[in-house]
Amino acid sequence: MKQMLEELIRVPGVSGFEEDIREHIRAKVEAMGLEPEEDNIGNLIVTLGDKGPKVVFIAHMDELGLIVSKMEADGSLRIRKVGGIDDRTLVGRVVEIKTQKGTVTGVIGLKPPHLMTESDDRKKVVSWEEVRVDVGTRTRAQTEKLGVRVLDPMVFKKDVTFIGDMICARGVDNRAGCAVLLDALERLRKKKLPLRLVFVWSVQEETGLKGAKVVGFRMTPDYVFAIDTMTTTDGPAQGETYEKILLGSGPALRMFDHAAVASPKLRKLIEDVAKAGKLPLQYGTGGGSTDGAAMQDFGSLMMPLGIPMRYTHSPTECASMKDLDTLTKLVVLISERLAKDTKVR
């Protein structure tokens, strides 16, 4: 899974501009001999079986990014944030702009201390409104000649680093979830379980759970399991507001967040499955939300299955490969249990 996850991370896919990552995942699915479906909004969907309860495992494939909002006379670019990006992480970054002519590289600079005056606040966080992207040109015409247009998406250039069991990179949220779904699909595709088992790689989660809403409205699943990252509390600079979520200690049941309360019935089922399979579980609450919240609105029993991750929405999100393997096993065991006992009590 390590190589597959690194490949997934390196493919761009800003919310609303998921074409490249969708095609990458599509190729992986087709290599298994399966035919994925793409709906109107851009979700990629694979269904195993045509009878029994509808069980959905969903992971969003979009990522945080930026778009070009304006071209200045000097050729530099103003930006808008796509998703919940912390302004502290913007300055000094290298970005890659997807244009009609290919990828254009730019840098987000900052005012050097050598040029600061006494009136400058050296401790001030530079806001996104102040940011300019330098693409190496001196005029607007030169930038346009590169193929750059207003509304072109850009991603932060990614470095993938392995530190022991950890994988660290921008985009672990939620390419880690995408990798778990692909691995679980490979393990389940030949089992012919008496379920309508649906795997969804969704779009626009970071900008309002848009893809998940479409799937929920269209399918009204019986059970939904959202595979997404969940912030740990064990690393440096992590808070103490929430219950301990530890890296490498197993997937976390995200029982409560800003948009949803998970199903106690599914909690019991998962606990039974994990105990039988000797898989570790953690429990927590947190900020933000998942695709599961949007689908819960259509009457589904829902449980987010969290991948513990340090430094959420930062340039170096870190997750444990061991946790990903454990979560994949849990997805398989949940599916097998629901095939035997379709009524969750």
C-alpha cells in the first residue's frame, strides 16, 4: 500500500478540479477487472452485488488548494483558498498551477527581513489576501502566454517523506482514505457477498461535502462508513481538548463532530467485529466533519472510520501505515459481518 499511497498523494485534485486523481483511481479499479461509474458531479463509484442492504464506504479524493483570482500588471497572481487552509502555511511555498498548456510552477514569497522597517509587524501572519504567486514573469502578458488564466487551480508542491512507520506529506488527507478503499476493494471483489456493497471516491468534500450529498440523495444507503483522517492528540503542538487519539494505535470511531452524531448501533457492531478480529480501536470527537454527515441526512446509519493523523491541513500531514492496514482489515470484516447479519441491532 505504501507505493500506491505515495502515487495517490502526488496526483493533483483540488476540490472541484478532481479530474487527474479520478482518472488515476479509475485506472486502478479497471486493473482489477471492474467498471467504475462516474456520476454527474464527478464521484467515482464501484458497486459489488445487486441484492441486500446498501452498504457504502466513502472516501473523498479532493484536496485543499488554491485558485487564481486575479492577474496583476507585474505578472504575479492573487489567490483564493479552496478549503480550510491555515494562512500560516502559505508563505514560502512552491505551487503548481494546472493550466490549459500544462503545469506552471510558482512560488509564494514573503517580505525579507532585510527590507522590513520599524513599522512592519514581524510577528504578523500574512493573510491570503496579501499573498502573491510569482511565476517568473514581469508582465501580465507574459503570464498569460504561459497559459495561466483566472480560476486555474493550483496545488502545493508535494514532498513525500517516510519516517519509520509514518508517511508525511501534504495530501495524506484524504489520499490515505482513497488507498484504504482501493485495498479493501481488491480484497472484497471476489467474495460475492449478499450485499450491495458500494465504494465511493467522492468530490468536493473540502468545500461542503458536495459529492456525498449527491450519493446520499441518489442511493439512500442503509449503512454508511466514511473513511477519512482524524486529528491525533499525541504529537508535538497537538491540543489537549479532546480524548487521546494516538498514531499507530488503530483506527478511531469518530462518534461526534461539528455536523453529526454517529450511530451507537454501528459502534456496537464495529466493536464486536474488531474484538473478533483482534483489531485495535480508538474513540474520539473532533472539529470539522466528514462525508458521512451529508449522507446521514438521508436516513442512513452512519459511522466515520478515522485514520489517525498528525498536523491536519498542514504541509506535512503524518499517518501510520500500520493504521491504514488495520483499517483495511476492519472494512473487510465489517462487510463480511453485515453479509451474515444484515439487521444491525
